[in-house]
Amino acid sequence: MAEQRTHRTFEDLVAEGTAVPTEGWDFSWFEGRATEARPSWGYARAAGGRLARATAALDIQTGGGEVFDFALGTAAPDRPRLLAATEGWPPNVPKASALLGARGVVVVASPEDAPLPFADETFDLVLSRHPVRAHWAEIARVLRPGGTYFAQHVGPASVFELVEFFLGPQPEAVRGRRHPDTERAEAEAAGLEVAGLRAERLRMEFHDIAAVVCFLRKVVWMVPGFTVEAYEPQLRALHRRIETDGPFVAHSARHLFDARRPARRP
């Protein structure tokens, strides 16, 4: 006989979603209560292949270091001799340092909008997974001639079904931010050559309101200034909808960049 699921009140679920730590990019807590399809290209494993061929690598906006750590594990033992990472959110810095230090990575606290704290032409590989914003001129500056920027970006109108449930319809200028064509033009304007650019939209499901609360606390730019108190009416309405209709469905947008700094001519 199948186990009957215990009914959880709105207050219990919200309290649970509010209590989950939000440091780093470990999303394992969501297992069983939210799902997201993954891009077909398998970024972390592909990044490991790039690391196995690099001599000096930088991971920008590494979060808690989880994705970079996985990629380095797949590259072992052929890891670069020089390894560095940056992170701008203070609670993530010690978490990333503890995780990545064992692999010889130097983690540097650096605000997301600041110049990269490295000399020109230091790295032959720069990685990033879901940067808040790609600073193309800085990426080009720290890459060696012939070096590569390999990254997975968040695309336009990502998870906007959820965003607009809380904020209402967004103007087209907001929905179109992070468009891959715009970012391609910005990369090329910084002197990079875009060798590959792929984009996908992927199904997400939120199975209870605790998952929604935790997600909006963790991914803070989705609904800026989100608190349970400020958005309680929307949360209650969404809780009732999930209980009546089943999981809330949204779609994430992702694109994969493979860009290179041109080699010097002889």
C-alpha cells in the first residue's frame, strides 16, 4: 500500500522554507519538492574536459565552489597548475575556500561588479556558471592570447512564470535582458571571438510552497527584496493553487558560451 502523504499547513511549509541555509549553490535540499531539467550539454562535466587541457584557470563568481569542485574532480589528475576563483557574496567566500582549498584553488573575495583582481593575460581558461553579469572587457584582459572563456549563462525571461506571479507582467525590456544575441555582441565588442553559442529553455516544477520560499531566498535577483511578510498574499494564493492543481510549472533559460581571445599574429 502506498504511503499516504501527510498534509502540511501553509505556516509549516513557509517556516521550513525560511529555515533552509542559502549559502553556496548546493540545491540538494530541493530533491523531492522541486525539479529542473538540465541543459543537454552538461556544463560541469564539459568544463572538466577543458580544465584537463589548461595550465591556468579561473572560475568567476564560483558561489560555494560546488560546480568548480565537481569539474576539477572530473579533470583529475590533469588539473591546471594555477587555479583561482572569485566570489562576491561574503557568506559564500569561506564556504568556497574550505571546499576548493583542498584542490589547490585560491579563492579571492571580489565584488561582482569590480575589475578582476588578476594581472593581464594570466589564464588560458576562464569559467563561470551563472554569472550575475559577464564583464567581457575584464574576461578578455585576463585571458592569454588563444585562451578560452567557457561558461553557462542564465538566459532571458528565466523562471518568469514565477517572477510574474509575484511581480506582475514585466516590460519587454526586462524580459529581454541576458539575451544570448546581446551578450554575443558584447563579447565581440570586447575583442573575443565567439566559437560556439547554444541556448535551451528547460522545464521546472515547484511541488510545494516551501520550495518556492527557499528558491526566492536563495536566488535573490528573481524577486528583489523578497520576504515572506511582504509577499504573504501571493504565497498563500500560490500555496492554494499548488494544492488544487499540482506543481507550479516554470521554465529556466540557459545558454552556453565558448569564446576565445584571438591568438597573437606571428
